[in-house]
Amino acid sequence: AMAKQEAHLLLRREAIRAIFMLSDLFTTPNHEFMLTLFQVLLEEDKAEDTMVRPYLLMGMCKAVAVLRIEEAGFLHHSITEFLQNPQPTMQRAALYGILSLIEGRISSAILPLLPSV
């Protein structure tokens, strides 16, 4: 039973990683699919699977940027959580996500992250 559960987890990780890696080739419906799927998986993945969570956040930010979703405030909590995580992998994922949002000019997701002056 344990080997079957490990195989399922490994397959899940590789599928998520593959979706993210192939997303440069995606069309609009594919980015919409990735955004929806990754949002659901990030919500479900409270077990802090450090192998998968970075891809989920980076994929969500990338999809938001490509789709030009201006109402992207929903990313704020996840990005902040990743930036405050002590693991460099999580911090890098947040920074990659922020870079995607900057490139996509998604100010609703970027401005709340900036310190108020």
C-alpha cells in the first residue's frame, strides 16, 4: 500500500512539473486550465509538499500574467506566505512568480507586495 501511495505522489509531482514546463507552448484555454488546476491543488496541498508547491505558485503567476488577469489579488496571500517561508526554494518560487507578474504588468498582484511609503 505504501509503494502505491508513493507512486501516486511521484506521478502527481511529475505531472505538475510537466504542465509547468510545457506552459510556454500553451494557448489561452491551456493557461486557464493550468490556473484553475494549480489553484485547487495549492489549496489542497496543505501538507507542504516542497517538491510541488513552488511549481503551483509559479504556474499560477505565469498564467495570470499571460491571461492578463487584473483581479489577481488572490495571489497575494500565497506569494507572501512563500516569501516568508525559510526555505530558499519557496522564496525563489515567489520571486519567479513576482517576475512573471511584473512582465505581465499585473499591478493588482504586485502593488500590495510593495512596502507602503
